[in-house]
Amino acid sequence: MNSAPPGSLMWLLRWQTRAALANLTQSQRWWIGIGLLLFSGLLIFVGLTLRPDLSALRLNAPLPDAALPLLALGLVVLWTMMVAAAVNAALAALFTRGDMTLLLHSPIAPRTVLASRALGVALSAGVSVALLMVPLLAAAAVLGVWRAMGLLGWWLAAAVLAACVGLWLTLGLVRILGVQRTRTVSAVLGSLIGAAVFLAFQLPNMLRLSGQDRGADRLNPVFDFLAGLRLSSGSLLALPVQAAWSEPGPLLALLGAAALCLMVTVMALTRLFVLGAQTSQERATARPPRRTAARPLRFRTARTATLLKEWRLIWRDPALLSRTLLQLLYLLPLLAPALRGGNLAATVGVGVVLLTSNLAVSLAQLTLNAEDAPDLLRSAPRSPAALRRDKWLAASLPPLGLGLIGLTLLAFRGQAQAAAIDVPLLLLGVGGSALMVLWQPLPTRRADLFKRQNTAPFWLTILTLVFQAALAGTAYLLNAGQWWGLGTLAVALAALAIAYGERRSDAT
Amino acid sequence: MTSSADMASVQAHPHAAPALELVNLSKRFGSREAVRRLNLRVEAGELYALLGPNGAGKTSTIRMIAGLSRPDMGEARIGGHSVTTDAQAAKQHLAYLPDDPLLYDKLTPPEYLEFVAGLWGMGAAQAAPEAERLLTWLQLWPHRFERTEGFSRGMKQKLALAGALIHGPRLLLLDEPLTGLDAAASRQVKDALREFVDAGGAVVLTTHILEVAERLADRIGIIAGGELVAEGTPAELLARTETATLEDAFLSLTGPTAPITTAPITTAPPPTTTLRAEEKE
């Protein structure tokens, strides 16, 4: 078996890939295997069934100009997802993986190390859209659309370009902000870039639907803009689409540009990379004291101290906080049906119940599951149950406060009765959602909270969704004066009861 | 350097139950017996060092005493309270300090101590001045507005020690407390332990630094293969093994040349143990 010389770029890449594969759990490997098997079977079936019917169509004809804007948009969406993944991967590859000290004090040239890391980041970026790309490519192959194989080339180039953007962004931030702040800012940026496309599409819809209804006939401002675009086959914007459609010139140009970009990135960033890697091992800079007066310490009771501890840990971790809050962003489209009804009370009711109960779940995962000193708590005489109750309270109080503010504003808008209906639903939604997390403990380190292997069991996710959707439905129906909303309330209570029945204690 | 009120309470009952008593403590991980019928007794005002090669069962023992792991057989008693059946009362007298300090990076020292004091049910009015005193004594007061994420290892260890001492425990359990500390921090931690013991507290510590054990400990227990193979004062261990240094004594008891069976080597206080080294990990 041929092996790359030790210390070479290929050798480093092989080690990196092996380490990445080792991170997959046994069940993840099984699921990937089963998924691939089922998917291949489905493709063969679809291919054999449809191919005779499609043989008359000209599937490999040049793309019409009219199709270019929409396809370009699709590729931009995919690329944005890759950039978001690349920013996070660059952050992990440069600062959080523990092998950088070993690599940089070895005789391997820093440029080789950075090149291997850049390719690793490109791989992560590429893999982030694999769930969309692989079925697309496989379907094209089965149906005989050979020109779509150009997508492979586009995929490669796009991943490399996304890696370059990720590295420039992360290391550029190191230069401006220093390593410590860059960790936070680039984690937030990664999440924001991932949400950017979503925001671009959903926000105009939400704003229009919430009152500025001037043109319900229009689909979406983004689509409107695209419809106005005239992309000809010779324009630069059309180049990625043509590359993906296997046009040799654009494809070669795109791949060449990606390779050049990677080379320039590695050469230009080596110095910053070494500087960043060296300082990332240093201690965080001590913050200058906010107060210098020699004031005596004042402590609070055990419960207040626990609540404050939990809130401080969340508030002081902007990366974690931003990821938690961004999860709420993806819920906004669910409010659209309520908004379209034009009923302010129903809209606010649904919004308050849905957003606060989801926030409660996210915060409960932080307070109840993510504990960095579990041994401290277990060696203390304080009852684990009392401690869990405090942590549950720490997760419930902020969304409860936010919800009450929303409902108070609703009451001031002359909808006091609606607000009164929503208060118990708010309490039930927030308290119940946090309880579902409490009843199924999933202890983990705070830093590992968002890793895939730490996700809640599938049935619990479904049960939580049913509970929250049923409560949101109740808020809508009761505010619309439809008393059969009590039926959806019964569904929510049933979901909560099932979760209670399946509870397991983490007390030892 | 524990609070005078707590130490007064400790000294008021000098002949009460021992600070720590292990009775036939056993723990098995799969087919491997990590701790085997361990019997041990540590009195108030005593510093006991538990020594042993890697994988001997020291940390498993400490974790069972701290209530972090459940024994398969036997029990640990702290101040007469069983850690298994009367955990709350037992833990009330205990402080546990592992080699990796149990801290929160995003909290400042007073915020951390406020939380820890709450965990041990200390009143806020009593805890705040005690925290202030400990922070000043351990030279962390000037850093009270800084988050611990920026602390050196020594500062973290000292803060964890402050957290361990704030509620005035009767028994301090320390797993490798001096690992990675510089000379100054190490001296300060050793002084703190000595002062705690002199005030009537009991300390059980594990360490690989034999010199520390020799200079600090009143009694030393040597554990190998999950069993206590020898116990006594440093001088007694040297005399029984007919060696000149504790290192030689340790190696003669746990190394490849260790005797298979010998006469009991235990000194007062009981229980009796035998000098055995046939079970090595």
C-alpha cells in the first residue's frame, strides 16, 4: 500500500480525515450506511421506472437564459451554507482542536499545516451540503442528465472558495480582535451567515404580512428582484451555473480560480495563522476591574445564588447565547398563518406561546444538561432534586418574563381579555417545555451542547413539538373565540403526561 | 485556615466518630476489581496520604468517599455518617478537591464561592465574610473581579481550595492537589492543609510526589491492586521495609520486587491490614 511521506501534505490530510471519522459514533456510522443503502435502492428503482419515459426529452441541452437567475440563486444558497460551515470549521481547526501545539513545534512547515487545515475546512464545508448535493447528483446520474455532473466540479470549487472565505474571516478577525474575542465573534458570525439566506427570504414576508400589505400578489421581494435580473450566458454571475452544467470553459475557470484562491490564501495567511495558533494557547487577558472600591462582599441565598450562577454563565457566553436565540429565528415562519388571519390577539398569543416555550427548551438544555462541574454538585449535600428545581426555574423565568412583557403590551392595546387567556398558556408552555428537558437529563459539557451526539431522543423531540404546537393552536383558537381549542389543550396535556410517564431521574 | 466556629465544633467532639472510616469498601469495573475490601480509618487532626502506582485504585477510592461513585460492597463513613445511606449528613462535613479544579470559567471568585456556599447550605451573612477572608488569605482578593477563565493553574487550584474550605468541612479529600503548581502556590496549599489539620480537621490526599507525602503526612497508606498493602507513619514504613527513603519503601511494596506476602505492617490506629503485593495492575 502506497503511503505518503511522513510530514507531507497528503500525510497530514490522511491523519485529519482519520481523526474526523473517529469522531463519528457507532450509531452514526450505522445510520449513514443504512441511509446510503436505502437511497441507492430508491434511485435504482426510480431510474429503471422513469428512464424510458424521459428518453425522448433533451435533458442535456444548454440552459436557457431564463433559468439562469433561479439556478444562480440555488447555488448561492448552497454556497452560503458552505461558508457558514467553513467559518465554524476554521474556528475549530485553528483554535479548538488540541493538536496545533504538537503540529507547530514539529519540523513540518507551518504553510503545510495551514494548507492541510484549509483542505480540511473545505471538506467540512463540502460535507455540510452533502445531504442536498448527493441526492441531486445521484438523481441526475440515474436519469442520464450527464451535464449535471458538472455540479461535482462546482461543489469542489465552491467548497474551496468557502474555506478561503472562512479562513480569511477567522484569521482577519484574529488580527483585529485578538484570538479570544475572535472565538466568540466568528462563532456568532457562522450562525448569522447560516441564517442570512433564511432572513433574506422570510423577513420581507413577515414584515409585509404584519400590516404593510401592499401587494399580496407579489411572491417575495427576493424573487421579484431575481425576476428582474437578466442573466445572459456570458455574464460573470452566470459562470457558476454554467460550470455546474458542465460547460468546459466556465468549469475550468471556476476550478482554476478556486485553486488560485487557495494558494494565495495559504501563502498570505501563514504568518497570521502561526500568530493566532501561538496566542490561542495563552490565557485570556484579565479584564480590568469594573469597580475598585474595597466594598465588602454580599452573598445571596442558595436559590438566588444558583439562579444567578446559571444566568451569568449563559449571559457571559455570547457564542452559546447567539446560537440559542438564532434557533428562535427559524420559528418565525410558523407565525405566518396567525399573521394572515389579521387577528392581533391570536397572533400575539401564538407568537408568545411558541417563542417562549422554545426559548425555555433551549435555556433548560443550558441550565439542566450543560454542567461544567457536575462532581461539585454531586459531592455537595444540597439535594439534587432541589438543585434541579432551581435550574428549571433559571430556564423558565427569562422566557416567562419576556412572555409577560408581550402580553402586557397586548393588554395595553385593549386586548386585556386575550392577554388573560394567554397567561396560563404561557405558564404551561414555558414550564412544561422546561420540564420535558428536566425529565430526560442529557448531561454534557457546556462546550459540547450543540454537538450532534448530544441531541435529545427523537421521540422526545416529537413530543415536545406536539406539546408546543398544540398549545400554540390553543392560543390561536381560544383567542379567535373557538372553544374547541380546549381539545388542542387536551392534546398538549396528554403530550406532557406521556413525557412525565417516561421520565427518568439523574439523581444518584 | 477554616472558620473558627467550625473548628470549635470539630474540637468540641475530639472523641466522636472518626473523620473517615472505610469498611470493606469494594468497587469493580467489569471484570476488574478496582478497590478490594479496603479498611481504613482517619482521625480528626490527621493528614493521611494515600499512595499507589497508576491504576492502583486511589481515585476510585476517593470518588467513592466523595459520593461520586457507589461502592459495590462495604461503605465509607464520614464523621460516623454513611456516604451511601446518609449521604446528606456525610457530605455536610466533606470537601472534595480533584486535580482538575471544579470551577466555572465565566464566574468571578466571589460568584463561585457564593454558589458553593449555597450548595453547602451556608447562610449568606456567614459565607460572605468567610469568602472575603479566604480570598485575602490565598492572595486572590486583588483578582476578585476577574473571571476564572483567565487564571493560572495555581490560582484556579487556590480558588478551588477556598471553595473547599468555605463551609468549614471536617474532612478534606484531595486528589493530586499539587499537580502543576509552582513552588509558591504549592507552598501555600501545603501551609493551608497543615493549618487545617492543626485546627482539628482531617485530610486525605493522594499524590505521586512521595516527598510531599513524607513531609506532610502523619500517616501513609500504600495501595496496590485495589488493596491497602501497607500503612503507618513515614518512619514506621521505612523501618518495616528496611529502606532509607520513602521512594525505596514504596517501590519495595509496589514495584516488581515487592514481596508476595509478609507480616502485617499496620500501625495504630486499626484496622489490621496485611502487607501484600501479589496483585499488581
